Amino acid sequence: MSTTPDRRVLLMAHGAAESTSELEGYYTHVRGRPPPSSLLAELTERYEAIGGRSPLRAITASLAARLQTELDQRKGAGTYRVIHGFRHTPPFLEDVVVGEIAEGATELLGIVLAPHFSRFVDRGYRGPVEAALARSGRSARFRLAGSWYLEPSFVAFEADRVREALARLPSPTWATTRVCFTAHSLPESMIAGGDPYPDQLLEGARVIAERAGVPKDALLTAYQSAGRTDDRWLGPDLRDVLRDVRTRGIESVVVCAHGFVSDHLEVLYDIDIEARSVADSVGLRLERTTMPNDDRRFAQVLADVVERNERLPGR
């Protein structure tokens, strides 16, 4: 008799090119059409600046393995199988789900590897999974875990990372130091009509800052990594915030990329290179919190998310 569990935990992420040779195909998939040559050249330059590849896919695979170990220890080996898939790069979400259904999966809990909820994100991940379920021709239950930015273990984890980054500053004082929590910007049109995404960033930042001992007047929020379109994107932009605080006498800023969980282009380039260049140009010290990546404590956070969803009605 097969011991393969019929319950899956599906970690879901955007995906990223693993080399510059993959960039054109990757961004064609993201945009639905090939990128202009000027944009492709710019993207290639950015990838080369971070070493020619994004570590996102490798980190996600390692995190899935750590979560598998954590769930095996908590729930017993064979209770869950942890799998992962991406929207825009292999292994594609739809292919992963079709394969798992063929192997007998009857329940799937999807966890988006971004702590906040938006309708845009929900559609982007729910759509491929529902398409896969229809394609499989078999019955299976799918639940999306939703936002988990206030998961107590995640708040504690992020607060520790904020304190660690503050400790790297030379004797900071709150009169001259700020802590800025960031998330990926979205077109304003996509969050119109009461989408909770902006409020969740504010609430998560407030709760983590309080846990880390950051005073309210030293707390900032900003958006980053806006797309190159004609839409109006959520702001303020992190780079503008850095310029502004320096004019008000602030000497150092800790940036916590609260809307992200892994080192990838939006962190390694947009913060570590682009935002840091802005900070350097105005004489501002910038420190960034370490990303969760595949840290064991982060795997424990996700295990907590799994257990919380087990207790929800309709499980």
C-alpha cells in the first residue's frame, strides 16, 4: 500500500530567472509578450549586478524541504507532502498541481510566500491552481491560506531581525534613526475598492515595530519595485523616503523588506544596490534586515500557518 500522503502543502512564489539567458523567456511569460530590447538590456544589467542569477528558486526549494521536516516532526511523517511551484518559471504551479492530483492528492493548502493579501495576488495564484484542478478531471479540495503577516511567530521573527539590524548601527539614537518597512508596489487601480493590501502593510509594520521596541515616531513605511508602466503605482517610493528623511536630519535607516521573504532581484538590487546608492548620495547610513529565506525559524512560521488552517471551519 502506498504511504504517499493525500494532503499537500503548496508553497507558491512568483518565480525568477536563474541566469541571464532565461530573462527573455521569463519576462515574456510575466508580461504576456516579449519585453522591448531596451528593457531586456536593463534587466540583464541588473541581473549581472547581483551575480547573474536570482537565488529565489533554490531558496524556495530549500524552504520546502525544511517545512517538510518541521511538519513531519509535528504531525508525523506522511501526514503532509510539501511541494512548491512558481507562477512564471518552472516548476509551474499548474504542472505541479496536475502531477500531484495524478498521484492521489485530495487536499491542497496553498501558501503564497508573501505575507500580505491583495485581490491581485489572490487571483494570480488561485487561477493557476484552479485551472490545474479543472485540467486534472479529478476532485480535490483547495484552500488558500490567505495573509499571515500577523502570525505571532512571524512577528517575533521579523522583530528579532529588526533588532539585529539596529545593532549594526553605531550607537543609534531615535532622534536620528528610522525603521522603514517596505512592500512591493502595485498599480493603484488594482487595489481600488477597499483592497486590504496597504492597510496590512501599515498594521504589520506597527505590530513588528512595537515588538522590536521601535517608537511610533521612528516608524516609516514605503513601497518599492514599481513596474515600468503608465499606471499610478502605490507610494511613497522607498528612494523618495530616503531622500526626504535625510533633509530632516535623519542619519540612519533600517529597511525591513516586510512584503518579501527571500533574497531576489527586488531585494538584492532594488534595496542593496539602488536604494543604497540613493542613501549614499545623500549621506544616509542604510542597513537592511536579513531575509527569512530558508531559515529554520521561518519554516516553523509556515508550519504554524498550516496548523492554524487546520483549525478553520470547513477543513
